[in-house]
Amino acid sequence: MANNKFTVLGRYLIRFSGQPTLTRSLNGNFVRFVGTTAKKSPSTLKLTLKGLGLGLVLGTGYAGYTFVTESKPKAHLVNEKEELFFLDKFPNVKITRSIVNPKDKSGLKITLFQYQTCPFCCKVRAYLDYSGISYDIVEVDAVLRQDIKWSPTKKVPTMLVKAPDGRFLQLTDSSMIVSVLASFLRDPSQNIVELASYYPNITFMDEKGSKKADIMNKYFLMFKDGTPRSLSKEMLEEERKWRTWADSHLVHLISPNVYRTKDEALETFEWFSEVGEWSQHFPAWERNLMVYVGAAAMWAISKRLKKRHDLSDDVRGHIYDALDKWTDAVENKKTPFLGGKKPNLADLAVFGVLSSMEGCRAFSDCLENTRIAGWFYAVKEQILRNRGLLP
Ligand SMILES: N[C@@H](CCC(=O)N[C@@H](CS)C(=O)NCC(=O)O)C(=O)O
């Protein structure tokens, strides 16, 4: 079984013509195994596997050497799991909303477990809506989280996708979800379960000795027959770079901004309640618990987050700088989007993260003090059009 998996992985490795394939993020350091050849001759395969084997032996030897010679805790891999999580039966949860796109030909049956205004969930919805996929939504109570009791991970977004064998495959992590679905939609002849297996969970110790988890390859698309000619290596690299930036930088600026003061935190939660239709989906006591406990907790937590991400008190300044950096990158392209005439996955990721604060004071301040508006509303228009909400 394990051998089989390795063979399949090996097959994908050599087909990723020039794309770095297996990437692990160890506290921001990327360890890459670079698959550079698209030739499929047996000798190339042997050579690639020998090279990988040699690399593995040398890597392991070096890791062993540094482990015994250095006493300080150091970043290292703890575990690598490839098992996917399935449910035989759909969980007993209430579908809060169904997004139906009559033009959806994907054949996918998707349920997204989310908080309406979580930046990672917004990112996934931006992708789903732009891609014209139909899906169901389960709005999870952020305090009690009963609707994800079935899930081994307690984070949202999490997704259940109906597998060809009728079971329900769980996908976790917004970027992994987008990469799996984007790989599938490029070539729906691929098996979604097999695709998901190319994004294994890893656990590792970071440099401070804390145990962390991540998902390998989460910014990479998997192409069965090599990178399509229409996509250059540079374009793919740039797309990955900004998708990573959205997760590793931009997203960390959201909480300190939208919960900057007690008043802003409460305003923000009132807006969450409005767009998440909490009064409709939860009893009044639960809705109020979510608003007041949520606002107080997030106001306090955002102070810690500010420290953790080395932000000064001028949190607005940080987000303005980030948006200027992004706008410069888009403007350098001389096209409406980073992806050209159409948004790519980086446009959708940055848009998704920002849309999570659309009703907040922080967002109107960004519109007034940066040049983000033109690009932001252009992406929004594309998304609404693909969802069939615009003529
Ligand atoms: N890397 C994850 C992050 C997801 C995440 O942190 N989600 C938050 C909500 S915004 C969450 O569920 N937090 C609950 C918890 O940490 O217990 C992704 O991209 O999906």
C-alpha cells in the first residue's frame, strides 16, 4: 500500500515539468525537492528516484548529525501522515444556505463548514463563486462549534466532498481546498481522492520547539500530464508567492485592525451577525453569546496577535502598506488583475481575505487611504458575474 502511494507520488514528481513539487514549510523555511524533468523514459525515472534516494540518505544523515551535535531545540519533521479522513454518512447538521449555479458542470457535491466572515472561509468562497461551483454552507457557531463535532480538526473552513465511492472526503485548510479543487477543475478526469492525497498533513517542531502542523504542497496545483503550456513557470511561481503572502502576512493584519478598539470589536461582531444571519440561524441567547463573548475575546486576542506578528500600534499603517505593495504588483502587470485579464488564484486569495472585513470601519479606512478599491471591486464584479448575480 505504502509502496503504491510512493509509486504514484513518483509519477507525479516527474510529471511536474519544472515545478518544485514537495514543499514543506518549516516555520517559513521551505525545503524543496525539485522535480525538473518532464521526460518519462524509464532511465530518467530511475535517475530521479536514485537522486531522491541519495538526497534522502544525505538529508537523513545530516539531520542525524545536527540532532546529536546541537542541544538546542531545532526545526525538524515529526510526522508525515497521508491518510485522508472520510465519513461514511453525512453528519447530522443543518444546511444554512445552498449556492446553486445552474451552469455548474463539475459534478462535485460540496459542503463548506464555515464562519461567514472568517478570512480563510471568505477565500474559499471567493474561489468557489468565481469558479461557478454549486455548494452547500453550514454556518458553524464560533463559540460552541457543534456542527464540526465530527471533524478531527476544530478549524474552519473545512469541507466535505462526495467521493466517487459515495463516502464523504474531508478537505481542510483554505489553500489546500483551493488547490485540490483548482487541480480537479482543470482536469475533471482526475480522481478527487487521489488529488487530495498529494497534500499530506505534516507535523513538525519549529525553531522554538513548538509542535506545528501544516499541509505539504498546499500552494501547488497538480497537473496529471505536466504543466499546461498556457501556464508559464514564472506565472505559477508568482501566483504561489502572493497566495503565500495572503496567508502569511495579509491575513495577520485583519484581526488587529477590525478589533482595534472595544467599540470596533463590537461593531465588527454586529456586522458578522448581520451577514452571517445569526439571528436567523441561532437562538437569541446563542447569537448574543457569540456577539458579546466573541467581541470581548477577539479584542483581547487581537492584542496578543499584534505582538506575535510584531505589529506596532499603528495597525492601520501596516495594512495600508500591505495593500500598497499588492496594488503596486498588480499595476506593474498593466492588466486589471495579477492574473492578467482574469483573476488568478492569488487575486482571489487576496480578495477573499480582504472581503472578510468589507463591512468594518477598517475596510472603509483602507478604501479611503489606499488605491485598493479599483482592483477590489473589479474582482468582486467577476465573482458576482460568474455566480450569475450580474447580467
Ligand atoms: N490555515 C487554516 C487556518 C484556519 C483557521 O485558523 N481558522 C480559524 C477561523 S478564522 C479557526 O477555525 N480557529 C478556531 C481554532 O483555532 O480553534 C486555513 O487556511 O484554513
